[in-house]
Amino acid sequence: MRKSSINFEPAGSHNFRHNDRTEKEPSYLLPVEYREENEVLRSAKETEAYLDELINEAKKNYQKKIGQKLQAKKFVWEGVVNLEANHTLEDLKKLAKAIEEETGFSTLQIAIHRDEGYINSRGFPVYNYHAHISFFTLDRETGQQLWRRQVTKKQRKQQPNLKPMNGDRLSKLQDITADVLNMKRGTKGSRRKHIEPALYRELKAQEELINKLQNEAYRVEIIADEHGCISEISEIVEKPYKEIAEELTLALEQKDAQIADLEAEIAKLKAQAIEYIDQLQPEPYQAHINQPTPR
């Protein structure tokens, strides 16, 4: 059973077209005969039109509330959500609604992708079920940015319910995701992310090779046992199998560690960039940078 997870990143029109598959087809999709049907709430064209409405509304309300032109630049964020095969668009609508209630965001687009994954060593498809939920992150009544790392006293006075989008807040969104989708929650504090499709296929291929070697070794031992030479054969089979399996397992662990180290370094640099940009920008604009998420 897959663990629940939602990871956010800034988004734009490219994401909308990727989500409804109206842009150039990604190279990492499953062969056509194995692809299951995707589900989409709002096409890219419909989403862009709806976004324009929300932006115009936010501009007017910001001018009225703050007395100046809207300064926010990044106000579309997208969450990538792990799914099981049984999840439907209705499930994702419930999740989007729960996130709206927690954050004040407005849902722009929802897409469930069932056409990604890889073909295992036995020739069967292994699906990477997931969804993309795009959100408009400006307060529709004030035009102020709801996705912000910090909240000043002035901002809190203007919006008493305004909360920073910090680690605790993002952790709560993970809790909400697990609860709504009825999935086991991922490990709290984990830096593991929804990885790139190419790397996903590579890791799975290595795992499949380990399983294949293990199955072959077991099959040979059964034959040897039937012929009364299990002790002699076991030594011949087990040693090279174990060496190869241990080597591949170590490679997976090292790759995991490298990913974690890179994520930590990127997070550190982004935090420094955010702090620097925030010092340059007037309120209420905040610069926001997040971890990249695969398509």
C-alpha cells in the first residue's frame, strides 16, 4: 500500500497543459496499450480563463483594501498527490475542498494521471498513480498572498486569520491528505519527495533485477534439492547472488542518500534566497520558492 503524500511547487500555464495532456506528450508515459484513463477537472483553456477572473478580482480588492496596485507575482501553486488505483476525481475534489478550508486557497484544476509508471521485468505495467491539484493562493477578498513564510504584525492586524506557510502548516496538509484519501500517512519530517519519472523507473528496474535474481536462485535450489545436491549448489548459487543483491541494494541506498543531501542543500539555498528577496521586496509581496516535483 502506498503512503499518502502531497508536495507543492509554483505552477503556471505549462502545468495546466501538462495536466490535461494537451501539450506535447511526455516521453515517460506507459505504452499506449497499458495506459488507463486520466480524469481532469477543467481543461487548460478553462483553467486559464478562470485564473484570469480570479486575478482581476484580486487586483480590484487589493486596490480597494490596501490602496495600491497588486504586487504579488507567484500566486499559483500545485500539489502533487500520491494515489491508489481506487481513488477517483470525487476523492480529489474532497481533498481540494479540505485544503481550501484550511488555507483559503481557490482550486483551479485537478488532474488524475493513470498513464505513468514502468514495465517490470516480467512485462507487466506498474502504475505510478498520482494527481495534480492547482491552487490560486491570493485571498479573493483582499488580494493578499496566503502562501507566505512569515506574517508580520501589520499583516496579522489586517488579516487576523493569516498564517505562515511553514513546516507545521505543511505537515497539517499532509495529515489532511492522508485522512481524506484514507491512506497511511508518510513519515513526519521525511525529506523524501515524489521523484522524477526517469529516476523512478531506474530505481524500480534495479529493484526488479534484485527480485529476479532472488527468484532464479530459489528456482535453482529447488531443482538441486530434488536431485539431492542442495548443499553443493547452494554455495555456488547463494554467494554470487548475495554479492550482486548487496551491491544493488547499496547503490539504491547511496542514491537515496544523495537525493536527501541534495534536497537539504537546495532547501538551505532557497531559504537564504527567500530571506534575501524578502528584504528587497515591499509588503505584502513575498518571494516563494519550493522543491521541484516531477510530472
